[in-house]
Amino acid sequence: MKLGIIGVGAVGAATAMAVALRARVREVVLIDRNRARAKAVATDMHYGVALSPMVSIRDGDYDDLADAGLVIITAGINEKAGGATDRSDPAGRLRLLGTNVKVFEDIIPKLVKAAPGATILVATDPPEPLAAVARQLAGHDRVLSAGTYLDSLRFRLHLAERLGVSPGSVEANVVGEHGTSSVFLWSSARIGGMPLADLLARHRIEAEEFRKAVEQDVRYANITIIEGIGASQYGIGMVGSRIAEVVLRDERAVFPAGSHNQHFGTTLSLPSVVGRQGVAEVLMPEMSAEETRGLEQSAEKLRDSLKSFARSS
């Protein structure tokens, strides 16, 4: 199983490291416009792979992606460099779209020519509109984004920590945009099968205050991380590695992922069955009226972002 990673900055390198540690992929090819950087990262990791089951990590060019089952794109300007770290800015990650579309216009044709059968995973921000751009440039539907998978993991973790349970016992999702319009599905959140609302009532926790605190921590987790280390990289690297396993092993696992949704007329994140061809099926979750409106508004924002870009192109 061959995996390609295009863009060996903070996120690309973190993804490669997570892949190497999990060792579920046989071959990893790192591609960067700075070939020396890709070679240095590959060489550095190469010296440590003897400590894990066999995996080959090397630098390469687009031709080396031939026969890859999955290619992860992490290339592009990040939030700090792109000025997307203002908590009061409603655009959030969408501020990076114009610059990163130009990056994708260069990358995608080369990728498709070298690996026409590969599934494409977009991890660059903003992931949903860039996945829409990648789908159009690639000319096929085997395109998905990491979307709100990481948001959902953060949501579950913050719930678990506040309630004193394991994150693995929490069922809770974030849908829509991986950004400021993301929608937290509080109505369907469960702890060990018990509705979250019932558990909060049992512990006499004021629900609205609890909700605001959790959403604040989750929605701006990336900015808090960037303020400390300059880039939000390790969590998304681990998520990218897990999605790589799911696709290359055709696991048909279910988690929130971004894909083109005909009903909403755009690419957004919803719980999805993911396998070798990317998103095989979208599972529409139960939502309250408020959550439904929020998802519709998130979809509208994503549609508008692409229209705005089209007008300026």
C-alpha cells in the first residue's frame, strides 16, 4: 500500500510521523516544492523506522505517486502565515482560500496525471472548499476532506474531561464547516449510550453554561495551539494517519468527513462511511431544529465562499 503526502510543512511532517508510528502503510512518498526539505524529513524518519514494523519513507516527485492508493494534500499557506488567527474574524480559515486554491491548481493536475486511480484527502485549510476545488480539478469523486473529524474528537475529549469519563465512551459529532460556522450536535450526544442532557441533569450541571464553555474551547482550539507552537499540526497529523488506514484498508469506518453533498450543493462534513473510494455513503444524523438551521447556514457560507472566489478569479 502506497501513500503520498504532498506538502512537508508542519502538518505534512506530523502526518508522516503518525503514519510511521502506526505502521499500517508499507510505503510513504513525501513531495514538497522544496525537495531538500522532503528529503531531509524522509531521511530523519528513515533512521527511526527500525523501531517499528517495516515502512519505507522516501522523498520523491509526482511520478513516484504512480499506483498510490491515497494522496494526502497538506500543502498551502497555514493559519498563522495567512492571518487567520483572529477569534473575532467570522471568515476564520476561509481567509486562506484564495491563496490555497492557486496552490491546488498547480498540484492537482500533476497528481492526477501521475496517480489517476488515487483517492485524494485534503487536509489543507479550509478543507471543505478546497476539497470542492480538488474534485473539480481532478474530475472524479474520490475526493474527501478531513473536515470536522478533528473537531469531533476535540468535542468528545472536552466532554469526557469535564464529566470524568473516557473519550472512547463519548458519542458526539461536529458537522458542517471545519471553521467558524461548525455545528455541534448536542441533541444526539451520548455518554455510554445515555443522552448527554440526562447526564448533565443528573450531575446538576447548568447546560447552557456548559455548552458555551465547551464550544469556546473546541472552536478556537487551533488558535490556542498556534499561539503556543506556531502551527496546529499533531492532532490533524494523527487524524490524517487514521484516515489513510481507513482508505487503504477499505475499512468502511464511520466518522465525520467532508465530501460533495448534492442536497446542500457544496462540500461539507457529515458522518460518512469511508473506504477505498473515499466517502461511500453519508449518514444524515438526527438533529434539532436549531442544529438543522445551523447546518443550512454553514452550507450557505461554504457555497458563498466558492462563489466569491469564482467572481475574483
